Amino acid sequence: VQAKFRAKGPKGMSIAFGLNERRADDAAVLYTPAVGESTRTTPGIEWILERDGDTPWLPLRPGQSYRGRIAATNREGSTPLRPEIMVLSIGPTLAQELPSLAPGAVISLHLDTSPDLTGVTTALAGGPILLEDGLAPEWKPPLPRHPRTVLGWNAEWLFLVVVDGRQKQLSVGMNYPELTATMKRMGCTHAMNLDGGGSSTLWLGGQVMNSPSDGRERRVANGLIVLSTDPGGDDADSQ
């Protein structure tokens, strides 16, 4: 999926922007309260946006358009974030190319993607695809073996699979054909590879269940968490 986010405003302003990421000097990034207490940016131009009228607002959804009214401008960076506001941060190099906008100006935010994700509520990034409707792609060398993390599913079940690797006395890992065959043998009709290597870690009931190749848990930015939705379940059921 490719983000094609764009902000449009008065005086012909039209710029691409990223979302809740590190901002470069020649780029624009939209920050929401989901990213933390502040934008954690260096000086530039930061437009503090409030909801304009009854336009859709937070939380953001792909494919939607939003209208924000500039409540204030901060040029020092690290603008505080609070509920119901967003901050459009412009790096100093890009800021030189943009018109000056005063408080009260309205900026429209367009969250288009390719392919179009309008209406999608949950998405998981990863790759490559291992199985799609029971069919596997044709794999071409090189096909190295590494630790792997995989999500698979069929009409009834979800499968979370972690393969250890890079440890000669334990496991050398799997390549993609081996991983695909394993998921198919387990009954998956669909399967997708996720981040592997030293990031492959399975945590259950308060402890790591596999042997990460780094010898310890790696500091990673995200994970896939599965929780029980049964409010009456005991501790064993909820793990």
C-alpha cells in the first residue's frame, strides 16, 4: 500500500505529507495525539489544526477527507499534542516554498491510498505473500534460511507461527518454500510472512516462548497482539 496523502489550502497550496513519522527538513508530516505528547520536531512551521465545522475528524481513516482550521502557528518545533487537534508540520526547506497562512485559514487533508483502502478498519503490513487461496507463488533463488514470523488463516482459524533460526545447535531457520509448505500442511489457505530475523519473538502468558536469534528480545516498534474477547474467561482462557 502506498500513501498518497495530500494537504490543500489557500493560495494554491498543495503538498504531500506523511503521518506520525520523523519529519525531514524538506517534507511535511501530519501529527495526531496517537504519536505522543508532542510532535518532537525541530524548528519549522507547525500549523495547529482544529476541526472545521462538522467534517469527519479523529481517528483518521484511509480514503477520507478532513477539513482543519489553523488555530495557531508554532515555529519552534515540538508542538504539544492534545485530544481533538492535529498538527501539520512543515520542514524549514519546504516551508520556503509555501505561502504564509494566518490563523483561521482552512486546510483540507486527503488520505488517499493505492490501492484504495476506503472502508478498511484493520490492515496488516508484511510480505511476501506465501499462500493466497491455497496457491503459492513460484520462488526464485537465492532462498536463504532465516528466523521467520508468519500469520496464516483459513475459514475457521488464525495461525501465529514463529520459526527459530541462525542457531546451529537449534535451528537454521526456513526459506520461503519450506515456510509455505509448513503453513499449507497446517491447513492454511492464506499466509503472509512478517518481520523475521532477530525480530521473530513469540510471547505468551508473560514469557518468551521461542529462542530469538539475538539471544534476547529485540527492541522493535510494533507487534501483533491477540487478546481474549470473552469477559467471563479465566486466566488460562485469556492467554
